Amino acid sequence: MKIKKIKVGIIGTGNIGSDLLMKVQRSELLECSIFTGKNPDSEGIKRAKKMRINTSFKSVKAIEDHPGCCEIVFDATSAESHLYNAPILKKLKKFVIDMTPSRIGKMCIPIINLNQSLKEFNINMISCGGQATIPIANAIMKINPDTEYIEIVSSIASKSAGLGTRNNIDEYTQTTSDAIKFFSGVPKAKAIVNLNPADPPILMHNTIYAKIKNPKIDLITKEVKKVVKQIQSYVPKYNLVLEPVFDNGRLTTMIEVVGRGDFLPIYAGNLDIINCAAIAVAEEYARRK
């Protein structure tokens, strides 16, 4: 029996929107019915047209004018733009997956709160660093709830950071640190992102530091490996490259993310992990429909 695909709309035609389009095209459950932005010279729009995807330069207005065109909307614009888009999409009763660090909707980490998130009208995918590190922070706190402080440092290739990412650095760090505290329960947290201009471009690396007095290192390692395996179900090349080590009152572990190369090259693991997480949410929504 042929599966009826759920129609989705993508607002934002930059790196994240273009990669989402590639992933939707590969999905057995989703179909892109509108790819819309503001820039008439967008390379993303030109590419989508060649793929025979319905496109528009009217941004959210394209969906407002044709509300029946899609059921799920990915907003891959900016935190500022989503403040404008969100109430319009809510009025249209769309299931919205917010790719910006706007913090309007319910924050979602698929392996932690997917079921609760699917009950909302608007969910927020936090940030690429958040998707990569929050599950690890949550694992550490699960074993050592006495952890005092967690800091994450995400290093990404400068070439993988588009205009939207660069314009949202402040929102990125604040939203990510807030999400670490929300999901893990740690009293204090900090998020840092480094844009590395190295050529050839570096792969995404995420270092997680935790201040713990007496860590149960073997149990933490076991829990972290369990989390890594769960995330690999939707981000195949999410790898633990440094198992938890403890020195001088600080636990350190590191995650590497290699992209699938759908739109940008494999060094853009930062873009890949947040988009893979968003697609995982959309596909589960489609299954339940």
C-alpha cells in the first residue's frame, strides 16, 4: 500500500532550509509543497525550482495565502523573523518546527521529550550545539545529580555558518545554556560556539565539561554510550571521540558530528544534526497522523 505523505512547508531558503529540503525529498513520509523566502536572488530558490518544487518570495505570506498547502512548517529564518511568523502559523493551525533560537515554542530534544513535544503546536529545536550536547549533559546529571556546573564548547567550520547562524550568535548561546539547565537540571551552565576558519574545514566537535566532586565515571561512561547509540538512530555519524575522563575536579568528554553531505559537505555536522533532529520529529508526527 502506498503511504500518503504529509505535506510540509519550509520558510527560509539558506543553508538550513536548503538542507532540510534535501532531507524531506529523501523521506518516505514527507513531501515539500512550498519552499519560500524573501530573497528573489536566493540560490536556494533557484535550486528548488530546478527540482520542480513550488517556490515563493513571499515568505510566510505564501502559506497564509494558501493555508491548505501544508500541515507541517519548518521555520528556518531567524529568531527575529520567527517572532513575526509564529502567531500567523498558530492561527493557521500548523505544526511548527522552529529551527531558530527564538525560544517561543517548547524546546525539543527528540530522545528526551519527543512525545510531549508532539502535543504542542510550536516546538523549538534550540541549536545545533544544543542537539549535540544536551543529551550528554542530561546523561551526566542522571548519574551524578550533584554536578555543579556544565560548560559546552561547539567548534564548527566557519564555511558551514550561514548568515542566519552568524546573526543569531547571542541568541544561540543564551538559548543553548538555558536549555542545558532546563533538560539536565544543572544549577549553572554555559554555551560557547567557535567559528573556525581553517581550510580545509574542520568537522564539528563538541566538548562537554562538568564540575563534579566525586563522579561515578564508569556509570557515566555507560550512560553516555547509551545516549550516543540512541542519537545515531537519526544522526548516523554522531560519534563519541573522547570517553569521559576526570582530572582536577573536571569531567571532560567530546562528541564529533560528521554530516551526511545532503546539501553542504560532510564538515557541516552542525547543520546536519539539528536538521536530522527536526526531520525525526516531523516523521514521527507523520506516522501518528
